[in-house]
Amino acid sequence: MKLRYKVAAVLSIATLVAGTAVANSVLTKPEYIIASTDAAEIKPLAYAGDTFGGFTVQGIPDGMGAMRNADGTITLLSVHEVPSYGAIGALAKAADKGKPIQGTSITKFTLNKAGDRVLKASDLVSSWSFYNYNTKAYQESPVGAAPTTQTVGMDSFISRFCSATLVQAGALSFKDGSTTLGYDGAVFLAGEEDGDSGYGRGFAFDMDGNGINLPRMGLASWENLMPNLKPGKNTVVMGNEDGSATDSQLFMYVGTKTASGTFADKAGLTNGDLHVMSIPNIANDNAFRAAYGKNKAVDVKFEKTIWDGDMKTQQVDHAAKGTEMSRVEDGEWDPKNPNVFYFVTTESNKDPGATKENPSEPGVSRDGGGFWRLTFVDGQKPELGAKLELLLDG
């Protein structure tokens, strides 16, 4: 457990790792996060801009995942949320000029067995494979891969990987009689959170650094893509869209594990259908608050939606079939009950019911978000139904 807390502390650091100058960097730079209780210890390991053997780590680290290696060391993966726009985007494009893929990267850190020191760092990604929406085939370059009607984004810039999910080895495989289905290695999932600029692709990476575009997840401003880990033939992935307060949805992808193909094919990440959450007679989360309030379980459906059009075309279909949620950010499957998925919304489009001051906490502002629980009859068979509850309001 102690190791878990140390890794969690690393995940809290807003600036990350380095190389030969690490010891100096850690000693001379200020702490950006300070523990609010003596029960927690936050130890900076290194900072953005530091180097390891000539490898310089990008800034804006966000989603991470860790796993124990066979030799006892720890692999820690971190995305870097580099945007396509603004001053940072311009800087990234200038720095990456001439590279086939620009922008966001994933750093692979190797920590010592105790998890309190970085041994080395490198770029995880060794190859990319992009789905061509026009030829229906995969290709190494994103050039020409976007739908012909896509007018912005979806080019050689990878924009704003946000949260991420590291699925541990074996969690995406399944023994069906004498046949083993799925992929038995670890898989790292992340998506672009820049839909307004035309970047909303989902990706999966194996531990050799092979990145594969996942078109059937749809195009959206992805906060995260989170597979259900209940054993079975199906691969169920929840997709949280952190778009605008009036145009975000909760998605669900359902695929089937296979015994052949790429790691993503085997894991069931490339052959499924996309669905969007729909609450009968409820247009948005504000309407849910007004109709049901907190702690009432309400039946929801997941309507099949399109994944193979340009972003605007997809967004229209997603909005028409799904219930609008105000910026769906982080989520997680319950580790003790794989039929339960928790997620948060971080806005409410200024809904007075969710933003008004709590009388018991005068002077404390509320942003209107919510904490939600989605309970499936069976997380492996989502078609059997689910219920949604608002647990915390505002």
C-alpha cells in the first residue's frame, strides 16, 4: 500500500521527470503541491524540462498509469497535454517542425523498486497507425486519413491527450473453452480533448510503443477511455466527453475480443459499435436534477450512434440520440464491482439549482458539477440495462 501512495503522489505532481540533472532539479526547484495532512507525503521526482540521457521531458503532464515490471522496477507512463492552439501550440509546432507526428507525446519513466527515484525516461511511442476514413484501411501517416468533409484538425498534430487509462496485462484477454481471446499484454488508452479544433481521435498503445487509432470510439473531446475489466468476450469501454457545458455526452463502445490481428484487434477495440447514453424524457443533466434530484436510480438506455463521419456529422447524431451532460470529466469502474461506473460532470451551464450557495457553507462557491453512479445489470452485457443516480450535486 505504501508504494501505491508514493505513485499516487507522483501522479499529483503537475511537473514531471528528468535526467542527469534530476538530483539538482529536485533540490533547487520549489514544490508546487504541498500536502494538507501529515498522513500524506508528496515527493517531487523531477520536473518538466529536465533531461535523461539526452531525452527532454515535455511539460503539461496529465493522465498516467503505472505497472510493476518483472525485475521489480516500475513503469510509469505519462501523456503530455500539448494543445494545437495558442502560444503553446505555436511553440510545439515550431519545435516539432519536420516531424511526421507533432504535439502531444507519451513519456515512459522507469522508477526504482521503491518508486521514489527515476532511473530513466524515454518516448514511449515508436509507431503510429491511423484509420483512413475514406479507404477504410489503416496507414502510417495521418495525411489524407480524415474524412474528406473534415475541414479542421485530424492532421499530423496530436492535440491534448488528457486523462489516460493503463489496462494491466491480462485484463483484456479471456479464456473461452480451449480458445484464448483478446490481448494478454498491457494497453494504454488516451484520446484528444480538442474537439473545438477538430481533434477528437482515440488511441491505444502497447508497451512496445505501437499506437493504433480507434475510429469506432467516435470523434469527441475525450477526457478518457476506460475499459470494463469484468472477464468476458465483450470489450466494453466508457468514453467521457469533456466538451462544452451544452454539448457533451457519455459514450459506450462495445466490441468483441478476437484471437488474431493487431493487439488492438485482439483486445476488441476495433470491431465494435458506439453508443451514447440516453435518459428517457430528459434532455440534459439540469433536467435530471429538476426531475429526480439526488439518490434516485433512473433507467437509462445506450443508443447506437455513428462513428464514421466527420466530426460535425458525428456530433449532430450524438446530440440527437444522447442526453446532454455538462462536461463529463474523470470516471472509473468500481474495482470491487465491475458493474458500476462512476463519473463526474464539472459544470451545469449555470443551473441555479446546482450553483446556489449551500446554507451550511456560506461563502463557498459551487461550480454546478455532479458525481454520478451508473449501475449496469451486467458490465459485460450492457444491453441488459443500467440505472443512473446523482450522488453529489454541485
